[in-house]
Amino acid sequence: MPSEFDLIAKFFTRPAKRTVLGVGDDAALVRVSEGKELVVAADMLLAGRHFFHEDDAAGVGHKSLAVNLSDMAAMGATPRWVLLSIALPEADERWIGNFAQGLFALADAHGVALIGGDTTKGALTIAVTIMGEVERGQALRRGGAKPGDDIWVSGTLGDAALALAHLKRGISLAPHDAAVLLPRLHTPAPRVKLGQKLLGLAHSAIDISDGLLADLGHVLEASKVGAEIDVDAVPVSAAVRGYLEHAAAREAVLAGGDDYELCFTAAPKRHTEIEALSRRLKLNLTRVGHITRKKGLALHDAQGRPVTWEHKGFDHFA
Ligand code: ADP
Ligand code: MG
């Protein structure tokens, strides 16, 4: 049996960029650039809750970093360093190797270094802590939305939740739709570049991990404002569009989690800049409504008819 130290040395020790001291000592050392603030976030993935034991290990590695990169994106930060704390039921080297490969592939794509962590035996649990940098005072926050702001979302919504509903047999997707939507659940693409480009452009931002309505709700609360949303304007993929007659699909679009798109608000006069940014990044950016002085979230359809909505997204303790 490999020891904990063998596993760390074999799978999690690599030269780290922009790092004074990485894996191997009692702690890592990093140097934050002049004029920048350190941006820190942590997100945990539990087998049986956030992923399935039988899921592809490389996908689990990808996702455990992706959800943390998404938090950096939502702040407009440049991600730099991660810590990986992992509890493993056994030293299954094949699983760990695939997990590490998925994690490092995404880390390399974003120039992020693994600089430390912790490894222990236990129920399969992955906790990643990420650190990034942002220009002092410039980070995008939830509390910055202003009455009159346009509300934008990136990409398409509902893809991951519909894929999950398919896996849980709540809905049955045609094979070609499942082939498009399952990767959106297992290997989400965090919108890091978009977040950075929104600095100085957006007033507020959040990443959509628990569903548009729930996450936008956090922005409204932090900003002490309300919003009007055109539910028919919410962008959906061609794959999801084919299922919109099912309530489960409509729920996935408005309240489904795990898409890791960004929701942000910006002054209406920035509209053309945002459309230009969308073209430059080759990423859909869609205006779905606007911020109101009046508190609360009002939904309407394309004809302006009010839409009522009960569900408010995912809450672990609800
Ligand atoms: P300590 O007992 O001082 O906490 P550990 O034996 O837990 O040290 O860790 C030894 C080194 O390996 C440390 O630098 C730690 O950050 C790193 N490390 C442990 N587990 C991981 C992991 N899963 N990924 C990356 N680095 C890790
Ligand atoms: Mg330790």
C-alpha cells in the first residue's frame, strides 16, 4: 500500500509557477503582486452529494477545481494558487491518477499552481481552496447592483440541471442531447476570462451555482434592490429548448444549479461594450432583465404577462 506521502509525491507534487515555496514543507509561500488584493474562496465536493462514486475520476478532478475557478470569475479575479484537501476511502492509484490528470489539465489551462493541501483516509471528499489576485478595490461584488442596471447572463442556463435530471431518471433525454448536456454537468467551463473583462464594466456579479433565481436573489439582497426578469429571454441551448414543454426543463433553466455561468449587472450605457465583449470572447451574453428600486423579484414572459414562481433554487439545509 502506498503511504499518504507516496501519494502526495506521486500525484500531487509538481513544479509550481509564481510560488516561492510549494508542496513539501509545512506551508506554502506565495507573493502577492504590488497593488493587488488576495482573493480567497473554498468549495467542497462530497461523493454521493455533489458527484456520484461511479463518475469518471478525471471529471471529478476537473469539477472540483472548476467550481472554485468560477468563484474567482465571479469576483473578476485572476486565479493563481490552489490547495487540495482530499479524503480517500482507499489508495486506489488508478482513481487518484485520473483525478489528478483532470485537475491538472484545468489548472494548466488557467495557469493555476497546486501549492499544498492535505491527504487523509475517509469518505471520499474533496475540498479545494483557491487564491487569486485582483487590482486593489476593483473586485466585483454581489452588493454593487444599481437601480436601472441591465441584468446579463453568460452562456446558456439549465444544461447541467437537465443532465442531472436525466441521470436521476426524472426526464429521459435523447442520446444526442444527453451527449451534449452531460459534459456541461461533469466538466463545466468556468468563465474566468469574462469575469476579468467585467472589471470596470459591471457593477455586480455572481456565478450561477444554485440556479439563476436563487443566485440573482443573493445579488438583490446584498444590493438592497429588486429585479424584473423576462423568463423568455433567459438563454437556453438548442438541446434544452427541445424539452421546454416539460416543467422539469423550465425549472432547470430558471432554478437549476451547476451551470457555473456568470450573472452580472451593468449600466444600460455599457450595452454595446458588452455585446462587443461577447463577440470577442465568442460567448453568449444575454440581457434578461433589469434592476429596480422596488425590492423583490418580478418575473414576466415575452408578452409582459406576469409569471409566478415558487421554487427558489437549491439549499443544502432546506
Ligand atoms: P503536515 O503534517 O505538516 O500538515 P502533510 O504531511 O499534511 O504536512 O503534507 C505534506 C506536504 O504535502 C505539505 O506541503 C502539504 O501542503 C502537501 N500536501 C498534502 N496533501 C496534498 C494534496 N492532496 N495536494 C497537494 N499537496 C498536498
Ligand atoms: Mg497536513
